[in-house]
Amino acid sequence: MLPEYFPEPTIYTPDSGEPTLAWGILGPGWIAGVWADTVAANTAQRVVAVGSRSRDRAEAFAVAHGIERAHGSYEALVADPGVDVVYIATPQSEHLSLGLMAIAAGKHVLIEKPLAMTRVEVDELAAAARSADVLLMEGMWTRYLPQASVIRTLVSDGWLGEVSAVVADHGQAIPVELGHRLYRPELGGGALLDLGIYPVQLDSMLLGAPTEIVATGRRSDSGVDETVSLVLRHGARNQSTIFTSIATRTPSKGHIAGTDGRLELLDSINGPSRLLVSDGGWFTPQREWDDPTDLRDLAALAWEATALATFVGEGRRESPVHTLEETAAIIDTLDRARRLLGVRWESAVRAGA
């Protein structure tokens, strides 16, 4: 049935009592630049330093994004006494080693999704963060968008009935001839970890970890998972369908099916989106929700930075809306799907995953 009203979203509004933290960036690439700019423009946080293996690259990034200090090594960045929290935006093949380095230096850590390449690596990072008493969080920015809390509340309040399925996809056409990192197994490439993680995390948010996984697809000539279809079964009654690809562009939408109604993400599964709620019938009334904030597209990356600062101010050591346990379970789902497709990386082989 249709909700009588839409719930108020949780919005991580800046200057709402959260501490202003000093951030350092590891990995001055494209997404780090977008992240730095929106954090500077739309939060009370301060990006004060950047580190790269190349001092020239770090200095150029610092100039381009108005950052005070540039370090010519990752070690120098995490040792910077003026940095409270480290944002890691390198390829996922480096997330474990750099995450452990930042944690050992006593920094809070935000690691771009995926947190790590395997469940074993996620568990190692989580254990290190607990031991060091620092906050560790995956940069799953969709969890901190206003729409995420609206979806969770609509479901928990029973407007959709029992959620029985998630149907979702995320595919991008990545030209193979350009040698993109997603086609490079040594960098943890493939569709599942980089793109498929978005629909899988939506499924996880609503239905938890699957009890059974069916996976089919194809590998690229380089050996990474290029196109993947998943069926995620949740107990005896419920199952979801997930599609992801780095070979073709797909609608990248999400549909949540309940016994009494359904909800659609109208714009994008991995970014700010309008929501459409309807009951289970045909040609029946519908109700639409739109994000009340002004942050659209990748500018909305700012929400996760304010969220992390809020959690630090509350004395937390993980995100309450995307816990380390759930993060590990999602990576475990991707691990299992990857193995069904016969894809293994060197790090996974060493870890026995």
C-alpha cells in the first residue's frame, strides 16, 4: 500500500555538532579529486594533506585542489601529525596494506569501496582497527545519501509488506583497449568488486546475507569477471537478481519488491535518486519522493565525510548504518560469486580465499 507520508530522511548536515577533522588523502587520482572538492565545498571537514609515491603528482594534486601539504610517500602522509583521518582512494589491490599502515599510525580510516579485495582482508583490517581503537569505514557513499534512510524506514514501517526480492543492476561500458584498471587482475579488477558491489549492498541492506548464491557470466581475456548475473537466495522464500558488467552500459536501477508494494530507484542505484512507491497492482496510485538537498551526482560524496566525523564525535569505531560485519558479509558474497566464476587473484590465493 502507499505510505501516508514519506519519512524524514537522515541527513548528515554539516556544522551539526560533529568535530572538524583534518583529512589526508592517499592516492591522488580522479575520484580523490572529486571527493576533495566536494568535501571542501559542502562539509565542515578540512583536507590538509595528500600523499603519493610521486612527489610531483602529490604537489600537482595539492595545487589543483587547494590542499596545504603534499607528501612524496604514503608513509609520510600517515605519519603527518596534523592528519586525523586518512581517505584511501588507491586501487583496491592496495587497500589492505595502506589501510593497515594508516591504522598503525593511529589514524581513523575511510577506504573507498571495496574496503578490501576479500573477506579475509576485511577481517584483518577490522581486527587491526579494533586493536588500535580507531574508526574504520568503507566509502560506500550510497549508505549516507538521504534516500538510504528513507528506504530503510519505509521497509521497517511495513509499507511494502515483507521484502521478497531485490532486482538491481549496475553496468558501465569500460573500453578494454585502454588498459583500464578494471581489466587488470593485479589491481583487483572486474565488475563485481567495483560495480556489482552497489546492487549487492542494496540487497544486503534489505535482506541480509544470502543463504545461497548462483552465479553465471564470462571472464575477460585478462581473466577478470567481465559480465556477471547473480541469483541471491535468502532462506526458503526470498531471492534477488543482480546483474553487473564492465562491458556494457545498463540502466543501473534498483527495484525492491514486497508482498504489499514495491519501490523503485528512478535515477541511479549508486547515486542520489528519486524514489517511486506503488502498491502491488497495475495502474494504481503511485507516490514519488525526491531528495530535498541540493547535492546531486558525485557532489553527494560529501555526506560520507560528514557521517564519519559525526561517528567519531559520538565515540564510535564503525558506521552504525554500514557495519564492518555487514561490510565483510558483502565482500564474502562477492568472494563466493567470484569463485563460482573461476576468478582468483594472487592475493586471494595466498589468503586461501
